[in-house]
Amino acid sequence: MPLFSKLLLASALLPLSVSALAAEGEPKIDKDTRCIFIAHTYNNALTARNAGLPPKNALAMADFKELPLQLRKNIINEVYFDENLKYAFPSKDLVWELLQRCLHGAPAPFEPLK
């Protein structure tokens, strides 16, 4: 599966994990805000990693305190250590796509031409 597809697939599952973590006493935020913060956390982590900064710097850049700390750490670890994200780069398009998938889920797959 292509890199971008795996990232988008993972993003579709994020709202479920965020809801579960928010139930454990973290601040509750609306879905739109949560999805925006998640998309930008991925993008900030990619920016930090591609600039040669260590994960702790990426965590400092992920200053969306409304997201649970463990979720921010999981995103950063995924960006830094998941082989599927090795060549990913930050972009406005990535943020937009992650945001759309988080808010609306994955679109229906295309049908092959016959």
C-alpha cells in the first residue's frame, strides 16, 4: 500500500482513539478542533523530523495541549519511527487530506475501469 494511503488510513482511525483518550480526564474538545490539531501535529512532527530535530523538539512543537499527551507522543513516534512514513513530507495538502479524513471518514473506493 502506498505511503500516503497508509497515512490516510491511519488518520481515519484517529477520531476513535482520541475519543477514548478524552474520556480519561483530558480536556474535551469538539471534533472539528480535534481534527485540526491532529492534522497539524502530524505536519509539525514531519517538519521537525525533516529538519533533523529530535522527537523531543517535535513534542515541543506539538503544543496543542487540548490533545492528550500520549496521543501527541504516539503521532510523533509514528512519524519518526514508522518505516511507511520515512519519505513523507509536510504540506498544506497533507493537512487538508488528514483533516477531511478525520472529519468525514475515508471516501468510497474507486472502481477499476472495465
